[in-house]
Amino acid sequence: MLPPGLTADLAPAPQRAALQRIHPSARTVAQLLVGACSCDLVRSRLDNPIDDERELRARYQGWKLPRSEIIRELERHRRGPLPRPRPSRGWPEALADFVVEHARNAGPTLYLLDFGPHLPRTRQQTTAPPLSRSVEDVRGRAGPWLVEGTPVLVG
């Protein structure tokens, strides 16, 4: 069911607990990754890796992360197969197709687009009530169905 190049791993325990409080019927909490991060699911990587990492570095610096943590996050972003897999219509389309198929097979599913170090931000993000999106919303690509930092229930 996963598009080639996309992997699903169990989310860290603190994230699982926080997200299962929002969606108690969840049996599994997974994180979807392309390589070692999920950037490709949100935005296309820039052709020049220096420019690509500059954008990430600015985001991390805006959060006042220590230099050592910024370096660790950039190294995680670099990991993965080269050349990177890229679906013909791009990762956002491949993700939407997966979400539609998953809803058909598994029922309502909660998604959280999270960027960066998880533990402090997950607690903040999971206090907001989830947005609801129908399968038709995702399938029709009527607009962005996934909002960074906000849980979204698709079903």
C-alpha cells in the first residue's frame, strides 16, 4: 500500500501516547518517512543541497535550537538512498493517494504533519482538536488537506 520509497515506522512512545489520546481507536501510530525524514512529503527538495539545507537551518535557528541539534537534524535529513526516490507526480500526490487508500481499508485515520524535534512540540500540537477532512477532500485536492502542526482526521 505504501508508495515505493516511503516507509512507515512506529512513532516514538511519547508521540504515540499523545496522538492516541486524540484518536483513541488508533491501534498503531506510525511515522511516514522518505529516507530518514519527511521533508519530501511536505516540499520538494531543492536541486542544490546547500540551498535546501539553508532553508532547514533557518527554520531550526528560528526555534533557537542549539548548534549540535541543528547538525543532528541536518544529518538525519541527508540520510537515505541516493538518488532519492521521487514519484512521477511528486510526494504530496503520492501521500494523498496513500491516505485515500488507507481510509478505504482502515477507516478514519489521524495525521499530524510535524517538522523538527518531536518531544516539546508534540505536546503543544496535540492539545488542539483535530481538523476533519473527508476522503473526497483529500482525493479532490481542493486545497491543502494536511496542515503543519495541526492533527487532521481523515475518514
